[in-house]
Amino acid sequence: MAIQKWFNKQLDPNAFYSSIEEIFAAFGPPYGAADNKIVANGFFWSSLAINTLLRSREYSDNPTQKECSNKEEITQYSYLHNESTLLMLGLMVLSWVKVNLKKKTENGHCHNPTHRTTQTNKPANCPIGSDFHGKLYSDYISMLEDFVESVKACTPTPIASSSQ
């Protein structure tokens, strides 16, 4: 069996960030509040789902395995399979968080209305806001490192070959 790759090109976190930012710009936040209840913004979530499928199609390499079949059926992971779609969604969201926290750290974002605003009308250049977001970025890195270690620690063992 040939070595399989899930994706056919290098991931671009900045492109993922931009695609999610476009969804925010078009549809607003993913949720709102009405009658003291949290209400999902269906336009946001639908657009994110479509964008995820489009990105998955763009990046997917469609790994396949047909050695176990003497028919047309094969084992594969196209961009429409749950594993491919959810992996892409996770990577897109993680990329958005990375770029968003980096920008907020470098711009010193906070919610103090007396600070001068940026071009996007958000208060910036606050050392306290910068430090706050910088610490969140560091914690983000720690969470991802812990997650990767957890994934590595439970690496599955393939079933050994046997004559059938």
C-alpha cells in the first residue's frame, strides 16, 4: 500500500483567518441574545460550514485504499467525509484564533473607551491589553502542545498482517 497524505498542499493559516473574518464581516457574530437566551446566527454557521467544505475540497488529497476489495468499493477520505470536514474546520478555527490573538497582542486591544481607536474603530495601543492577549496566546500554545502530546500518547497500533 502506498504512503497516503490527507492534504495535498501546505496549510495557509492566514487564508483561513481571512475566510473566517469575511464571514464575520458579512453575517456578524456566531450568536446573539434574545429574550435572555443565546440564539445561534444561522447565516454565520451555514457560511462557515460551506467555507469549510470548500477549503476541504481545495486541500484534500483523497487518500484511498483498495487492496481489501475485489469490487468497486474502496476506503477513502474525500473532502465530503466527516473526518476530512471536521479536521478542516478544526484547523481553520485554530488558525483564526492564532492570527486574531497575535493581532490583538501586537495592537494592544482592550475595551477602554478613552484609548485612541484604530482604523477598525477598536481601542488599541494599550500595554495592558497587549499583555493580556499575549498571555492568552502563550496559554493557547500550551493548550495546543498538551493536545499534540495527548494525540501522540494514544497513537493507534495498526493490526498486524496475517494471511487470509
